[in-house]
Amino acid sequence: MFYALLAIILMTLDYRGRYVEKIRALGWRAVEPVVLAVEAPFALGRRLGEEMRTRHELMNDIAALERQRRQQSAELALLQELRNDNRELRALLEASRRLETTYRSAELMKIDLNPWSHRVVINRGSSDGLSTGQPVMDSLGVIGQVDELGLRTAQVILISDPDHALPVRVQRTGLRTVAYGSGRINRLRLTDLPMNVDLAPGDRLVTSGLGGAFPPGLPVAEVESVLRPAGEAFARAQARPLGRLDRARHVLVVDTPEPDVEAAPEPDAEEAPAGESATEATAAEPDGDDSGGEVRS
């Protein structure tokens, strides 16, 4: 009875004075730092997880934008040459067929830049639609072409390789020549040039389209020096590749489909005898008839 009476008195006092709520508030203030300290690692983990997800999404967006920028840079490099080609073709043929150039992005897996062999390996192969001889370029210019194919990888020979030769054209004058690899990553050789060749440092070299492997107009190199040695029959020149042969990580494989060649329709088996009969009938007409003496082909 004493404890029951004491409980009734305490409840009455608490109802009037709110003592328990005050004690609870003081207790919460005392344990609040402990609760925050315990919760801090979990809050930090959630924050880091959100930041990692946000960073991953941003990295994917940046990678997509970078691929789009490289493709657009390559297309812009071809724009001026395509305009010139269209103007020339329209003047000669009064019509032209446009070939759509597509690009496949690839990433370098292995680099071999010894003085005798400048080759790299990319992470695309025959299963991705690649074929031998396709040009490979970065956003600045041509760096090489597909040399050997695997199922998932491909070996690319760089234009600086001593065994590589690339038909080029001087963009300023239209002069066609061949650029040879020198074995140095930043140097191409132009040999057997006429002594009076119109070539100067700063001239830009683009692919000429001869040989069929490279489409015309791809940027290749910039002339650095022209040598005309006295007593020799030919001049020589050195050019600097525009592509980043030793620094490019992501590249583009150029795929230009060949135009469909429409075969001439073969004469039908039934029409041939009719044509022969008509010819024989024309030849059999009397020469005295002026109206039948004219033969049209």
C-alpha cells in the first residue's frame, strides 16, 4: 500500500510538473553525442556510396562525350576535303554518289615501338567487323592501319613503321607522293621528289585515296623541312605526323563501304534473236528505197 500510494503521488506530481520529461530531455542531451558518434560511420558510408555512384555516372557521361568528340573531330577533319571532292565530281560528272564513313572506337592494349617495328594492339577484332587494311586514326590524324586480325584483337602497323608506305597528297598544291615510315615516331620521309617541287614547311599532307585502302582527305602529317642537295637528282622532305602515335589511347577504325557496282544488264535470250532478225531485215531492204536506206544504231 505504501508503494502504491507513492506511485500515485509521483504520477500526480509528474502530471503537474512534467518532471519525467525534463529528466528524459537531460538524459537525451547526455547520450546524444554517443548516438551521433555511433551513427557517424554509417552516415559516412551512405554518403560515400552516393558519391561513388554519382562519380561512376559522371565518368560514363564523360567517356560518352569524349567518344562523341573524337568522332566529330574526325568528321570535321574530312569536311573540307569532302567539299572539294564534291565540287570536283559535280563539275566532271554532274552528279556524285556519297559514301557514308563509319567509325568503330577501340582502345590500345599493347604498344611495341622498337626501331624496327612500330605496332600496337587494339581491343577490336574480326568479331567486331574489322578487316585487314582498314585505316586507324585518332582525333588529329591517321596513325596506321589494321595489319593482322584476331577474333577479339587486331594488330595495327603505325605509319612511322619503316615497312609502311602511305599515298598522300599535298593539300595546298594537289601534288601526289608517298610518305614512308622512318622508324622514328615523330618523322615521316618523302623521297624521290622533283628538285623543283612546290613544297614548303607547313604544308599539310592528306591521304590521296590511291590504292583503295585509305579514303581520300584523312589528315596525315605536316611538312617540316625540304632538302634539295646539290648534285643529286631528287629532293627529299621530312614531315611530322599529326596523329599522336605514341600518346593516343583511344582510336577510331575507319570503315568506308565500297560503292555497289551495278552490273550491265545482260541481253535476254529471247531478245537476242529478235535483234538479229531486225538487223537481217534491215540489211535485206533494197538500196533503192531512200526511206529504208538509213540505219540507226
